[in-house]
Amino acid sequence: LTGMARSRHLDDEFKQDLLERVFARLPYFSAKHLTMTLAALAKLGSSEDELRPLLDELYKRMPEFHDVGHVMTLIRTLSRLQVADADLLSKLSAKLELHLNTGGLHAREVASVCAAFLHLGRLDAAPLPALAHAARPTLHEATPGELAHIVAACARAQEGQAPWLRDLVAAA
């Protein structure tokens, strides 16, 4: 699937055959495999309706998602699919915030998550203060586009006048 997505090979009949096999074997997928499959199918232009069994499985298996990379990939994938499910985004945000409190992320990673929440129009679900804090040590390595995603997400959030936002802009 990932190879098809990268090469932009769009064979609908083959994709449907693969979907049938994926759905049949879904209970055997690890969190990693579920994430990779959902991301690849989203890149192939699959719709939310086509991927409903995968999204339902994601709900059921949320406790298995511990890796921050998988969580960020899922947030970006939901953005690509335009799935703005408040409950699902809240659960993923909580997992992301847990990691932010124990370790850091590069500004590049923070920017991609901020862009996903911006695209979904669900900044209320994003842990923006924690994301902004995590990005600070590597802001000097961020590209202008990455900085724009971070600052735009923070500025559009309800807490647009929060002290952490002023600190972030000063650090940039």
C-alpha cells in the first residue's frame, strides 16, 4: 500500500482487493500496522466511508497506541481524511500530550501536527501550550513554513493572547 501511495499508482480494483484482505485480517494487526495501513490508504485517496472498519478498529484499540510517532501519523492521517471526530482527536491529543510531558519533539514534528489540527479546524482538541513548549528548543532549526504552521495554530487558538504564545513568538 505504501509503495502504491508513494508511486501514485491508483488501481481501484487492486485497492478494493487489498481492502478486503485488510478487513479480514484486521484483528491481527498491531498498532503500528493499523497506523501504516490507514495512512497509506488515506494517501491513495480512500474516503472516510471506505475506511470506516479501520477507524472503528482504531477506536477499539486506542489503548495500544503508545508510540508518539504513530499518534502523530494518525493525527495527520485523520486530517488527510478530514475526519474531525472530537472524541478520537481528544484521545489522540491526550496521548500526544503525555509524551510531550516526558520527552520532546522537534519543531518540524510539532509543525506537522499543528498543520493537521489547523486543516481539521479542531484547534480546541490540540494540546497547543504543550506543543509550543516542546518546539522551543528546536525553533531555530525550523523552516519559515514550519514556523508559520506553529504560530498560525497558536494564534488562532482560543488562548491567542496567552503568555506562552508571546514567549514562543519571541523565541522564533
